[in-house]
Amino acid sequence: AQSVTQLGSHVSVSEGALVLLRCNYSSSVPPYLFWYVQYPNQGLQLLLKYTTGATLVKGINGFEAEFKKSETSFHLTKPSAHMSDAAEYFCAVSDRWGAQKLVFGQGTRLTINP
Amino acid sequence: DGGITQSPKYLFRKEGQNVTLSCEQNLNHDAMYWYRQDPGQGLRLIYYSQIVNDFQKGDIAEGYSVSREKKESFPLTVTSAQKNPTAFYLCASSMAGPNTEAFFGQGTRLTVV
């Protein structure tokens, strides 16, 4: 069975600082990996996804993530945090059969300090 | 604009009553899903449907029911058998097959009193 672990339920950074949100996955088959962002009382919006090919994936709003198979990780980064980045972030994994088997991590709430 | 519409955004019901949450999409997606979100627990899959007139249970289907009579619509009924129904419910859709991400609606917050 697939699973996702997000390290840290809350992360706080200063505006302009590096954002690093950690995600480790478990999958018996090559995974598809996703990062979603959720603003308060809203649905989820896709930030980026890894399917095959290049292991460094660039997404919207300046975020990127690197797939590291040897470490079973897919950490999300942004070089310089902005106040508008404050939200909850979810890492998710699916197998080759697609979104119907999308498994989410527990989420990381990102706070940006002025 | 294409998207997924969930209604209502907020819903209050008395304990013991069934309630139906609406989800409509105009993205021409084959697959649709219902997730439940509780604080600190991420999203858990309730039901999903890959084609019209067919659906499968997810991880927490007990106390819920769905139907898929039209491609565009996937309503969720929270029955009185659901022991703890107060939660944020999210509907999603996707194209069929691998390599596809889910698109989400804005959610319905259900409060049972």
C-alpha cells in the first residue's frame, strides 16, 4: 500500500527566507507525486507534479520539488517566501493507475512571518 | 469557465437526518471522487467513480452513499449511520488513466448539531 509522510505539521519562516516542506513516500511501484496547496475554506490547487522524466519539477508561484528515488522523498522548496504563500500544503502519491488511488499526507501548515 | 461546483458551501443539519451534498463538473472528466478532510488527518477517500453508473468504496465509505447517473454529477449522501459527520467535504474529478491530476471543488463544510 502507498503512504505519504509529511514531516512537520506546522512550518514557520520569515518573509524572504527559504521555504522547505518535507515529504516522504512509500510505494511498491514507480510513483506519481503531487503537491497541492489549500487556502482557508477552499479546495485544493495543484502546485506541481512528478510523473516521469526530469526529477526536478517546477510548478506555479515559484515552487519546485525534486524527486529522489534513493531517499523516497519529494520535498517542496521556494527560494524566497512571500506573505501570500501562507496556506496548507499537501503531498500526495498515486500509482500508475491514476488519481483514483491518490493518497494524501496529513498536510503542513505554512506560516510566513513579516 | 470549466470547473467543479460544490453546493452548498456551508450546511447545518440535525443529528439523525440524512443530507446530500452536490458536486457538478463541466470539465468532461470521466472520474469523480469524494474526500473528507478533518484537521490533522489530511484527505481521506470516501467514494470514487470512474464511469457513469459505477462507483467504488474508498477508505471510509461507511455511513455514506453516492450515485453517478450523469457524467457531470456525483452527489454524496451523508446518512444517519455516519457516526461523526461534521467535516469538510471535497469533491474532485480527473481524466481517466494514469498521469492525471485531480481537480478540486471549493468544498462543503457540514456541521451536524
